[in-house]
Amino acid sequence: MTTEEPLIPSALALHKRAVGHLVTVFEDPRAAAGPRRARVLAALDRTSARRGRVIGVTGAPGAGKSTLLGELATRLIAAAPGRAVAVLAVDPSSPVSGGALLGDRTRVRFPPDERRLFFRSQASAGELGGLARATFQVCRLLTRLFDVVFVETVGVGQSEIEIVRVADRTYLIVPPLAGDHVQFMKAGIMEVPDGFIVSKADVGDAADATFHALRASLRLSRPGHEPALHRVSARTGDGLDALAAEIATAPIGGGVDARAPYFFEKWVAAEHGRRGLERLAAAGGAADFVDASGGFEGAQAAFG
């Protein structure tokens, strides 16, 4: 019996310690972790049919991402007794230790005795795009244990478009006084999210002005396909129920495992560089290689 197998029943029962131990397996960057991940996934697939949706949340520092996620998660489990929610927060890395600064943990306050709520921080470790290197792998695990998995990107501005590679639905949170419609149109990330959230609606006129400017920008920049636009307040609760209902019914599509080819190609680039990418292209590309190898872990083992 492997060291992970005894953890499976406890993780399925949402014991935080067991879930946390399994998360560390999926965060392990060493080659030896591949077979361990495969065994955990196979055991979970045999035991449970749960496939959660990944909801990406991005936005600049101070937009209110963490506080909003704490409120949304609480409402989501209150609306459905059998529902479980995880938050995976990518934090900036400490320039001294390299670990996550854990700023999000101070705002996402989950009751320690509530199994249906789980929080995990990841250090960005200098990765571009707003995600940590292990975010994809951890999402593969968490979507087999939780119904909704929020991924909060590191708040570095408006370049965190990597989130669309792992999320089933992505939201950009915009705080009041974030700009006028011209400034919104200049932001490249405006073309990426499936929905937009104006936070801190309780401040009044400033939030209203931002909401209308954002709506005008979307009508010009994305004509014929206006994404969902919400105005919410984590303090008063305004707009949160409608947003939570939308998140709970977001389509899953192919699921997080369907994105394996993209992240496998990233792994090849990181581990093997240009020559590795050339070799992968000669083998038919990432999608064909992953499919022929039976999945991400098989592709890693086959690529060497």
C-alpha cells in the first residue's frame, strides 16, 4: 500500500489534514511525483464521480478578491447542503524565503470545523500569468473532491490571462474608480473574462460610475457578446446571491483534465527547453502525445 492510499477515504470525507497532504503530492515538482499523482487520481476516479468546476478570479491588488471569495464560498455551501467549495489562492512570493506571503488567508476566513470549505495558498514563485507552477495539478485533485474550486490569481495588475487555461469560467473584479470606459478598453485582459464584477458597491456613486463605464466599454470592445456584469458588495451582501447562482451552474465543458496538453507543453519547455519543444512537435504535438501516453503522467514518463 502506498503512503497516499490511506488518505483517500479521509480526503473524500473532506478532512482538511488529508486533503492538505494530498495537495502536497500534487505540488511536488519532482519526476517521482508523477506516479504518485496518477495513483491518487485513479483511486479517486474509482471511488467518486465528483467533477467540480474551476472558477477563476483575477484583478488588481485591493479589488476585494479575497473578501468576496470568502462570502461567495459561504453562500454557495449554505444554498446546497451537499456542496463543497475550495479556494486556491496564488500569493506573491516573498523575496526572502520564496514562500507565499499569505495575504489572502487573512481575508478568506473559513470556520476551521467546516469541512465543506477548504483554503490553500500557493506561492507564485515568479511565474508569469498570475498562476503558480502547480496550480493546474492541484486543480486536478481539488475538482475531484469539491464542487466549486475558486482560483484567485496573484494580484499584479491586468496581465493574469493564464487563468483562462485552467478555469471553466473566469471573472475580472474591478473596484470603484478603476477608470473610465477608455481606460477599460485599453486593458488587454478585457477580452478574456467570461464575467465582470464591480466590487464594493456599497460605496455608492463611485461604484455606479465604474459599473456604467465598464458596461459602455464592453459594448464597444465586445459587440454582440456582452459578458455577465455584476455589481456586488461583500460587506452588505448586495448582488452576491445572483453571482453565486451563476457560478454554481457554470458549464464545466471538458473539465480541467482536458487542458493537460497545454500544461504538458509548458512542462516540456521548462524542463527540456527548445530542444524538448522541437522533439514534442516532431512527435505530433502535445495533444497527440498526451493522448497516446494515456494522460499527463504517462506523457511525462514517456518523454523522459
